[in-house]
Amino acid sequence: MAIPYIVCRKVDATKKEKPQLWYAVGKKMQKKSGRTERDVAHRVAQRTGFHPGVVEAVLAATGEIIEEELSDGRSVTLRGIGSFQTAVTSKGFEHPEDVLPHSVRLSRVYFKADRMLTLAVKRAGCHRIPFKYYFPKELLTKKMELADKQAEREEDEMDGAECS
């Protein structure tokens, strides 16, 4: 398994002359919303033997509990997954006693992936989606076509090695 990407031309805003360069851009190979709790519940059920409905109920309850804990100002850490946290902000005041609850707001709820999860996903590597699937045919160069063929050969070799 590898993380798919496409190649897009972008402007490097850090350069003064701003040449357009080519960059890898993540491409999700999924429906618009990605995997749902039902999808995850079915996969967990297959691995554990629990009924999918039970797993789905546990996932829903977990979300509710995370919401409650974050609302009470606590972070939530799930080993092997990561931690959910909040950040607050306010405008600046000249005196500390002026920073009152009505002037403080939640700026974001964020998730920080577990270090081991991050390392495991990084080890999956990346693979380029062939240019022919997203570049107009008239813009495909010979080098791009050769790169697509080379990638297909390498993928076929990998598939053959996995079957052995």
C-alpha cells in the first residue's frame, strides 16, 4: 500500500521571481467524504469478531465522550491513534483581569496523530497516479508517457512478488 499523489504546477511564493514548478499533491482515492464510521465498524468487526452494529455503537459513543471531555477542557489520547485537543484565543488586553470568559473563544479542535501511527503511514510510501489519468492527452510528453509505462512495470513486478 502506498499514498497516491498527482503532479501539479504551482507558484513558489517564497521566491521573488515566482517561477512555476511541479509539485506532488495528495490525491484521495475515495468518494468525497472518505471512509465512514460504518465502513470502519465493518472492518473492525471482520478483524475482531464483534458484530458490526456493536462496533458502530462503540465508535459513536467514543465520539460523544471525546466531545464531552474536550468541552470540559481535557485532551483525549487514544493509544495507537493520537490525541484530540483544543486551543482557545482572545484579543489582546492591557490588563490580565480584563481577559474574561466572554472575550475568550475556542479557536480550533485539532487532532495530533500518534507517533507510531505517523511512522507506519510514512513507511507506506507514495506512488504517482499515472499522468494519463489527469493530464489532457495533448499535454502529455514522451517523458511523461515513459514514466507512466515504467511505473506500471514496477507495479506489475511488485504485484508478482507479493503473489510468490
